[in-house]
Amino acid sequence: DGRAVRQWASDEPAPRLEAERYFEEAWLQPPPALPATRGFHRFYWDLRGARPPAPSYDFGMAAVPGRGTPLLPQGALVLPGRYEARLSVDGRSLRQPVEVQPDPRSSVSRQDLAARLTLHERLSGVAGRALEAAAAVRQRRSAPGRGDARLDAELAALVEGPGEWNLVAAAEVLAGL
């Protein structure tokens, strides 16, 4: 459909997401930087879309020494199909077709994969809006001169209240799906 699945730029550092490490540092690998120098460079795309917003990130168990330990949640896998890789340098764009094949071991239909991707995108959007709302409420609560204790208590319960029904908990649940 022509929309970008994911983008990288050599002048933008990879985001450093915070997560509690429960293993040796040797299992970590810093995100690769895109070199902006002449010559041949290899770039690896994990066939995933952008990472969804989440209140916190955790390390997964799928670790390989020297290859890094993935942070969860990860972006959704792209659908099998035709894509185009573009390299833009100095106002010039080079294009290369890429075809993603379905996993031959899987019997999941393309329609089911598409439905799963749509659900992931919708849940990511809702989680992002919940996190934005939580940030806005926190900012409102910390504003000088707000002076309304009842409103402050209601806003605190909405963002971080007990149980599963607060904005932060909702975003965590959505990000984990």
C-alpha cells in the first residue's frame, strides 16, 4: 500500500530503552548504528514493524551470545508479500525489491496473519493513547496551584490506582498482547 513499515537514519541514534537486566552483560549487544561512510555496509532487518509504546520493557528469554537479547514487546512481524527497501543518500534514492515468504512450517492463513497484524496495530495505538493520557494526567497533577485534593485523588487513581483498571496497567496489558 506504499506506507513505510519501518525507518532508520544514520543521523538518528537508536533509542535506548530501559529494562532491568537479570543476566550477564555479555548477553547484551548495543543497537547497531547505521554508518554514514562510503563503502559496503550490511544492514539486518528483523522483518518487524516499529516497537509499540509500553510503560516498561523487559528482556526476553530468546538470547544468543553476541547477537543480543530482545526487548519486549517487539514490533509485529510483517505479512508475507512484496516490499521495497529504499536507501536515500544526498537526495538520491536507491530501491531494491524484497519478498517475504511465508514460513513453510506454518499452516496459518494469510487472512489470519492480516487480522493479527491489524489487531496488533490497533492495540498499539490504544496503548500509546493510554500512555499519553497518563502523562497528561501526571503533568496536570504536578502543575503548581492546582489546589483540588479530590480531583488530585481521582486523577491519581485513574493513572496508577489499585487493581488492573488504571491507564498504566491497561497499557501494560495491551503492550503484552
